[in-house]
Amino acid sequence: MQNKPLVSVLMPCYNAEAFVEEALLSILNQTYRNLEVIAINDCSKDNTLGVLEKIAAKDSRVKIFNNDTNLKLIETLNKGIDLCSGIYIARMDADDISLPERIEKEVSFLEQNADYDIVSTNFSTFRTGKKKLYPHVNPSKFEDIQAFTLFKSCVCHPAVMIRKSMFSRFNLRFEEDYLHVEDYALWSKAVYLTKIANINESLLHYRVHGSQISTKHEQEQLENKKKVFIIHCNHLGLRKDPEFLDIYASVAESVPKESSFEYLEKCESFMLDLIDLNKRKPFCSHTYLQNMLSLHWLRCCANSRLGLKVLKKCFSSTLYRKENYKTQDYIILYVKCIFRMEYKKSFIYKLIFR
């Protein structure tokens, strides 16, 4: 990397006065210096703009753009892509913290791997005012990412770096049709067009806010996830009718939509059919897919609300792979089955009970 390419760091900002200085300085203090920051103020009502202007006055690499109206995230991102001058576009959120070597390591990866267009990193979550970090590990190999992306995003969006040329070569953009899962939709399309990797190192601290997502928002997010699943169905030749997409979503969330053995068996059949399809027409790592679905199976049984009766069904399935589970997985399974616990979306619940 003797001639270090320009990196454009795209950072949408909305009412981020409390955190944006720390976020922006974590980029400006990177070991990789040849970068510009495209900071887009999306009509913030607080002093976000003032903070940005104060820092920009001291560092000419910060370029501030103001939206005339509140465009929200998706339109702001697409606008920002066009404003970026760099060969690479790195994303950054206005409330997170990038570790000093993040940009350098991502550029190094893309410079050394011409067949990859997207690279992200592992990350750790934290809460404002708390020192404890919760590490989050995503698959790093492309073949494993292919499998994981069938159900969820494993690309940390605020930590991602993308070749700018990818957007024009493949005619890709963030899309309003996938509101709240727009990044997952982008990776789901890209995974069939190019290669994606994750650096196996936590290079971003991701801030978790105290406010919880509303039920209405969650339902909209789930419905739009089903639209993303259609992307995979189209590539893999799977059904796309509403019943099938409900089963697909149940497996992806590890929460059966209906509490019955009949519905649980439909979820089981979907997973077994997917494994069989990958044997016949490989589209991802077979080992990773099997291991991942074995975890989804255990959690589907735990979240089935069928009580202890489900255990016999759980353990007799070919999806059950004892070597994949930890003691905690069994504790969660038995506790949920004994108390027929319903799955809840709160951060604490997911942290403890998945």
C-alpha cells in the first residue's frame, strides 16, 4: 500500500450531539490517514451541526453536508454514496466508536483480495456510561457468510468498508422497500454477485441505547425481512407463498409462529430440505449450514411453547447435534420448556435467552 487509496467515511448524523464528537474523533485518529469524512447532517434539531463544524474547523478532512429536509437514513446513505470521492467507502454511525486500526486493516484486506468488494469486522456492544463490553463474533469466511446470510445479517453495517465501484457495477443501492433491514437486503443481493468477508477482530464499539423498539416497528421489520428472504428464494428456487415465508421467518427468528407439533415439523422439514438442496446444488459451506441449523432447531424447540413434551421431538430429529450445544443452551431449553416461556424482544431477554 505504498500509494494509499483515499477512503471516504460516510457518516449520517441526526440528533447525535451527545455522541458525534467521540465517534468522529475515533475516525480522525485512525492509523490510516488518507481519508475524508462525509458527514451528512439530516436536519438535526440539537447541536449536532455545531459539533461537526467545530471539528471541521480543525481538520479539513471533515466535509459537512446538510440535507434541506429530513431524508432519513436510506436516502441519506444513497446521497452520501454519490458524494464520496474515495475508492473505498467506510460506514460509520454517529454514536459508535471505531478502534484506531479499523480502517487500515479493512483497506489492507481489500487491497490484498481483489475478488472481495465488502469487508466488515467483529464488534463489541456497550451501553452509555458502562465500561463492560459484550463481544459479538460473526463468521469470517465467505462460504460461512453465505450460509448465515440466508437468515440474518452477519455484516456489521457501521463497521463495513465497500469498494465504491461495486454500487455502479452491480446497480446496487439501499432501498426503501426494505425499511429497517436495508443493509441486510444489500448484503443478501451482494452475496450472489461478489464476495464478502469479516475480519476476525473486534474493531468497533457499538452503542446500545436504552430505548426499546416498539412492537409496531418490530412487525414492520419482520415483514420486510420476508422480502429479503424472497431474494434468497429466487436464487435457490424455493417457494415464495405467504405460508412458506412464515415458516422461513420462524426458522430465521428461531420462534415458531404457531405453537403446535405440526408447525414445528414444518420448520424442521424446511431446514432439512435446505440442507438437502445444498448437498445437491452447493451454495454455501455445508458444515456451517448444518451446524447453524442445528442451533436454530434447538432454539425453535425452546421457543415452541409446547412444554417438556417437545424434548422427545427435539432430541430425535436429525437436526439435533449434541456436539454443537453448550451447557447454557440446554439450561435455556429446559427452563423455557418447563415454564412455556414466550419469546420476548427485549435486549436483556435476548442476551439471556436468545
